[in-house]
Amino acid sequence: MVDARVGESDQQTIARALLSPSVRAGHMLAETHKGHPAVDVNAFVAELQSHPNAVGAGSFARSEEMLNAQAHALNELFYEFVGWGRVNAKAGHLEAAEIYPSSACARKANAGHR
């Protein structure tokens, strides 16, 4: 939930809310899980907004878990792309074989720059 600030127009409040990382992520999560009857975008937003408080209190457990999970997911994507390249190379599709490994390397290289 995003409250209007003193002197802020409705349009400014809505723009600020829609640009909030927690609101954007909450919306994405709600859309992803919309088949579940208890899904509420405001609950997602509230939970996401509480995470910086934990970091401020010195707890990095969730951030470490998230970064570790993302690293493993990116690693799997890397090997998946390499595998697709190998399959295409063996099938004689050399142009396609070059695309997947180079995409995988670019993604892996850029992963640390976000």
C-alpha cells in the first residue's frame, strides 16, 4: 500500500507507487500466482517492503538466500545454453551452435553487473 504524501497529487502518488520496486515485484508475484485463492498483491507488497528493515537490522539471510538461488539458476541456464549449442553443432547447424554458447557467456558475464 502506498499512501499519498502531503501536497502530492493523485497522479504523483500513482506514478510513485507504480515505480516502486516493491509494488512492481508484488504485482509480478500476484500475476504469477493468481490461480491461488489467497493471493493478494497488497500482501506481497507489504512483505517486500519489510525486507529492507531486516537488512537495516543487520540480517542479510534473505538477501544471501536470494543471491545464492539466482547464482544457481544462472549457472543452470549457462549449461542449458551450452548444451543447446552442442546439440546444434552435432546436427550440423553451426550458425545456431554459435548463438547459444555466446548468449550463455554474455548472460553469465553480465550477471554480476546488476
